[in-house]
Amino acid sequence: GYLWHVDTGCVFNSSDQNDIEYFEIYNYNKLKLFRFSSTLDKYVGYTEFGIKQATAFNNDKDIIADVRARKEYICLNNIKLDYESALTKS
């Protein structure tokens, strides 16, 4: 069969929003097609199909606004909790 898989995550050094990177990596059958990085603030393609998808996503203002909002919704809210409950106590 075929497998479409999206990895999402947050990389951070503190709970400051400027120190947080949100990413999404789109894979198909273990092949990385394209990704979004909040540090770059855009999608980047790695295959011919991925480049086409990244270009289309970058040109769609609604998709870009949505992925930017996910950084705050997913990362910022959870990292503040994680940082306060675990990382400051280690």
C-alpha cells in the first residue's frame, strides 16, 4: 500500500514566541515531499511534486494564515505549559 504521513512539531529554547519554530513535514512512502517552517515562514519543496505543492500553498493567503495560526495554537499554548511544569524543574 501507500502511506501519506504528515509530521508536525515545535522546536523551542524558551517559552518566548520568537524562540519557537513550528514545522510540518509532508511525506509519501518515506519520501519527504515538502515542508513548512515558521522560521522561513513558507513551504519548501524537495521533489518535483513537492515544489509544485509548496508554490501553490505559498501563493494561497488562507493556507499561509492558517499555518501561521497553528504555531500559536499548537506550540505557544502547549510550550508554556510544558515549560512551566517540567523544564523549569529539571
